[in-house]
Amino acid sequence: MADHSPNPLRNEDTSYEHSDVNTRLVLGSIILLLVATVCSMGLSVWIYGSIRTSAEAIHPTPLPLMLLRPTPAPPRLQPNPIDGRRTAEEDLAIMHEREDGLLKDYGWVDKDAGVARIPVDRAIDILSGEEEAEEPSR
């Protein structure tokens, strides 16, 4: 017959821990963390309170200018076209026409000082050396 041992599945080359997790150490660590957290929160509240009381001692009442905070101006919104006024698109077109007139026409900047304005295209031609034979009279 076969030789029967009392524990045939035992492996002599392996081992295991003979004790469980140290619960005392784990609970002690958790309690220590909780105590440290509560102490740090208490310290923070105490520091905040001392800073607040020292700030109130320095400035017991708000400065007068802080009480007179001016309200900002209301936004200048574009009116509705229903009112009979111009729309934003019309205002933009008028502004572009005015700017194009300044860029494309001759005119005086300061007539007394003799400072004139010339069109941008003409200024580019003059600076590049491609002057026309005759200036247009205005």
C-alpha cells in the first residue's frame, strides 16, 4: 500500500506569517492622526482670531473712502433700432467711412503750423521713390 502522511499538501519550502496585523499599532496611528488634525484645526482658528482682532485694533472703523465706494457708470449700450436711432452696424459703417476719409484724402492737421495730411497710398509712393509727375491740386 501507499505511504500516507498526516498532511500530504504541506510544502516544506514555503512559509507564512504566524501573526495577524498589529491592530494596536493601526488604531494608535489612526488616533494620533485624528488628534493631530484636531490640534492643527484649533491652531488655525486661534491664529485667524488673533489676526482678526489685531486688524480690528489697528483699524477700528472702516476708512471714509471705503464707505464712499462710487457705483460704476452704467454700460453704454447700443439703442434698439425700434427707437428710430442708428443701429450698431450703421454706427460702425459711419465710423469706417470717417476713418477711410482720413486715410484716403488730403487735409490739414494744423493749418497755422502748415502741417498737412496726405493719403496713405501717396505717402507709400513718396517713401518708396515712385513719385508721380504731378501732384493733384487741392
